Amino acid sequence: MTTFVDRVELHVAAGSGGHGCASVHREKFKPLGGPDGGNGGRGGNVILVVDQDVTTLLDYHHSPHRKATNGRPGEGDHRSGKEGTDLILPVPDGTVVLDGQGEVLADMVGQGTTFVAGQGGRGGLGNAALASARRKAPGFALLGVPGETRDVVLELKTVADVALIGYPSAGKSSLISVLSAAKPKIADYPFTTLVPNLGVVTAGSTVYTIADVPGLIPGASEGKGLGLEFLRHVERCSVLVHVLDCATLESDRDPASDLDVIERELAQYGAGLEDRPRMVALNKTDIPDGKDLADIIRPDLEARGHQVFEVSAVAHLGLRELSFALAGIVEESRAARAPQETTRVVIRPKAVDDTGFTVTRDEDGVFRVRGEKPERWVRQTDFSNDEAVGYLADKLNRLGVEAELVKQGAREGDGVAIGPEDNAVVFDWEPTVMAGAEMLGRRGEDHRLDADRPAAHRRRDREAERDEVQQAYKDFDPFS
């Protein structure tokens, strides 16, 4: 039965925002008390949080689909809908979040580190929030925005200071069991260790963690054995310890050749492991033949620049010297690391010529509009409500979409698509600047309530609308 999982594909879906409410306040003697529709609630986010009590991604292996709750719709009497509850997903320390293309989205190290894997949709505005001096009684509300859906890959990279690497049955599990309080499975056959084991070692005033990685064999970097699956767990370690078997029963192996094979696999794997400090532990020196072989091979290894220790996990030989030497390297590595900088907020202002949208023409002649604002506005529009459609058209016009379509040669009846190719709203374009629709006032406005406005204000508005129409006709060139 699977008990350790260090790589999963997670399908997250944030909650959708609640719809806004279109309501009119009514009570005795006040049949038209004005709009009082509340806003919809925000959808819940999907948030990954580092939890030190979690050591595996097993839960997400069995249940890879996770969804946050939706926001509730608004109600009359200015009552906003309840926000959706955020879904908190605990992950182990050292989890890396990647997208479907393998790009790193977040490297989560440290207790409490968070990452929003799915952003909840914003709630739609009710007609009370849409009311203005020009639109006193909106008969529509905005829909809630759907929550973000995303497929992410979670990879666990063990956060440890020291990694024990070597051939299967070299004695790595035995060594970590005597250096720390870890109790890994130990047996006299290869690949006993199927998952990384972690232990905590105290050497004087220094406390560090040590990891036992499943055994490596020739071709591990190409997927042979278990090495490729678990080499990622040594990427964060400050020092690598080659555990070499000095009592192997295989005639074609010796400590020097084992070291060369493992170094080749690490070089082919990459990830910066070639520059990591190394140590060599000649294990099983309690056996007479192992002690003799260690005495023979040690000068050659030291000539290569390695710091060599003769140890025995069974007889507890050389362990104190090894643990204190590792503590020294760990302390040097910690001191050499750049101090953690205070979190900075990077402000990237938009370019002065950034309109917030783009208009391109497909091969089939359809004009495609892309941009965060127009796509969100389309998703929030109730197309069964003519007033809401008019409100959308006015917002697109004010953003400059219609002017850009005219500039690119769009004609009445041409197809216009707003949104991505697989999920776009497509309609036939009807230009408004040359149709004179502005003379009737802005779409989505209610002129029934203009009677209580001063005559001077109404006259000023009509003059402003007339000037806008005249200027639109002057700027429009049907042959451009």
C-alpha cells in the first residue's frame, strides 16, 4: 500500500462569485423607493499552506480534485451575499508548485508559507451599486465571475542539510539510524529503502537534518532503479555524503568505482549538484576485509580532494568524528547564505500606451478582443437583459474597443469575439457611433426619473450629448 507520495497532479477549482441582485425597495406610500439590490459574495480561494506536520502528498494522490465554495447571491434590502469559504490545503515543507508546462509557480519553504493556487471569482454588483446620477434605477445586476480552475503539479523536495547517497545496501539506512533517532527499514537485500528518511542530528551546539535517499545504480539519471524519482530530494542539501560499501560481495565493484558511478549520475541529473560539498564515509570497516580495503582506497580518495571517514554503523565506529565534521560544513553553508530579505512589493506600472485590451483579426475574418477587463465584463453580463447588454456596450465603447474596431476596418455585421478561442462570446458588430444612439442617451439609463432634475441640468446634458455625437461624426471616416 502506498504510504509516501512526493509528486502529484492537483486539479483545483476556486469558488465562483455570487450574482448581484436587481431589486426595488417597496413599502407603503413608497412604491418606487429606489434600487436596493445587494452585491454577490466573493468565491472562496484555494490556498496551499506549508504545514510542518505534513510529510507527504498522499492525501492529494487519493483525492486530486479540490474545490472551494461559491459565494452566495445578493438579496434585496441592500443585503450582500455571503463570501465563499477559502479552501486551505496543507502541504509539506519544500513543496514546489509547477504549472502544466513545468514552469515553477512557487517554491514553498518555511512554516506558514502560502500560495493561492486558485483565485475565487468576484461577486457581481447589485443594482444599488450600479445606480448613479445618470442611471437612477438600473433594472439589472451583474453576474458573479466564475472561479479560477487550474491544474498544478506538486513536487516534494526534502528540506535537509545532509544527504546520504550511494549504492543499494551500502548501509545508508543503518547509518542514519545510529546518527539520529530515525528508524528506517533495514534489511539485507537491495532497495530496502523505498522512500526518503529524515533524521535530526545534534553535534555539540549544532542541530541539523540528515536524509537517507533510496539507493542509486548506473543509469539512475535515465530512470533506472529508484534514483531518478528521488534525486530531487538531495537538491536542497548543503552537503552530500558518499556512503561506500567496503564489504560488498560483488566482485566487479569497489569503493572507488562506486564513487565514480554515483558522481556521473549526479552530473547527468544536474540541478547544481556538481558544486555541492562532498564527504566520503567508508562504511562496514568493522569487518576485517572491509578495514583492509578502506586502508587501501583511502589515500586515493584523499588525493582527489575528498574528506574521508572510516565508519561502521554496526560497531558505532567513527560516527562522532563524522557527525561533527558534517556540523562544521552545515554551519559554514548557513553562514554563507544571503540573509533573508524583507518582503518587498514590486510595483510595475502599465505602459502609457497600454489600452488594457488587444484586437486582432483571425484568418476567418473574426475580430478577437482580448483583455482582462472586457473578458470579465462579458462574463458578468446577463445577455437576457437588454439593459444589461446596453450597459456592457457602453463600457466597451468608453474603453475604446469600438474605436479600435473601426480603426482596423471592421464593418457592420462583422463577427466580433471577446475572450479566448475555446470560450468566447461571439456576436455581429453593430457600430453605435454612426448610428446616433448617443442622441437617445447612454444605454442602460432610465430617463423616467429625469423629471425631478432641474431644467438647467437636463439642458446641459442634452447639449453635451449633442456635442459628443457631432464630434463622433467628424472623427469617423467610413473609407479608412
